[in-house]
Amino acid sequence: HRLYAGPYSGCREALSVTRIVLIRHGETEWNALGLYQGQRNSPLTAEGRQQAQALAERLRHTQLDAIYASDLERTQETAAPLIRATGLELHIDSRLGERHYGIFQGLARDDVEAHHPEAHAAYLSGDPDYQIPEGESSRQFYERVVACLEELATRHADGQIVVVTHGGTITMAIKYVLGLDLTPERRFVTANTSYNLVSRQADGWMLHVLGDVSHLEADSRDDIV
């Protein structure tokens, strides 16, 4: 893949471009129940498995150099149909995992507020350095996602890869690409099995596609738990 500087670039050389397709996992049982998952495992629902299959059909004939997933079961279960369709090996990287929500994990939002009111209030304050007890701060989460994204872009220079990951992980990647701050406010959607495309070239990162679920027959859930 090559991206040229444009019609007025004269004799400038083409820029090497690394393309990364970011995919959120399919719907899980805990998604359907509205529970914080974080780095706990929850299996895909029947709907989630259908979403994963639809995603595989969409990407079946796409030229790919590698497929990555987090070390959590829901991303690997989502990637499985794509692995079968392409014959590629699945690479696991724990840095692609969802934010560690610590004491919130396994609880519904209302239960978090009821049982951990001080921690919940601090979490909602938007302080990027607030570390959820037994979990991560937003900044810690952001830094590990960015480090992984940059490393993968370098490893697969001038290629295209798929990364099956999580809503929060994709959110941090998009904030990095667009230069957004780490406030909780988010004006974009990271739905289950949504297709998101970013690239890195010599002059920086670019967002090409955000939140595309055209391969699905029904709407998918948008959340980052």
C-alpha cells in the first residue's frame, strides 16, 4: 500500500503506509446484562457469534498480513471465524486488552454506584490519573495501547493487519490518532464488531473509517465495559 503526497507533490517519493483495521469483539453475555467486563472473561452470545461470522465474510478476501487479538476470550472467539476464513495465524498481545476496571468488574453500573460510591465518583470525575482500586487509570490504559499500536505499525510497515480488541482499547487508539484528550467524553461509537481503519505514514496517523457496521443486519451494542 502506498499513499502519494498529491497532484502538486512534484517528484516527492511515495510514503510508506501501515494500515490497521481495529475491530471490537462481538456481543458478550455481560454486554447484554450491562456489566463491567474489563479484563474478566465473558463468552459471546448467539448474536455475538453471528456478528463474528458476518465480520469474517466481510474480510474474507481482504489482503491481510496478520491478525492480532487481546488475551481475553471474547476477542479470540470473535477472531476465530476470520482465522478459519483466511488461514492466518492468530497472534495474542495482552496490551490490546480492555481497561482493567478493578473492583467494578462483574458489576452493573448501578451496583458500582451503590457499593463503591467514592470510587465511582472519582472515576466519573474524568481525572486521567485516577486509578480504579485494583485496576488501571485512564492514562495507564492509554499508554499501553499507544505503545502496542506504534509497535505493531512498525512491525508491519507498509502492510495491513487486523486487530480484534475492545471498545475501550479502540477509543484510546482513536483518541491518539486524532490527538484528543483523555476526558471520558466520547462523541463516536465503538459498537460490537465495528470496523475502524487507521493508518500510519511518515507524517503521522490518519483515521479513515470509524464505527462501520454495514456487515451486520441489526444494530450492535455500543459501550466500553
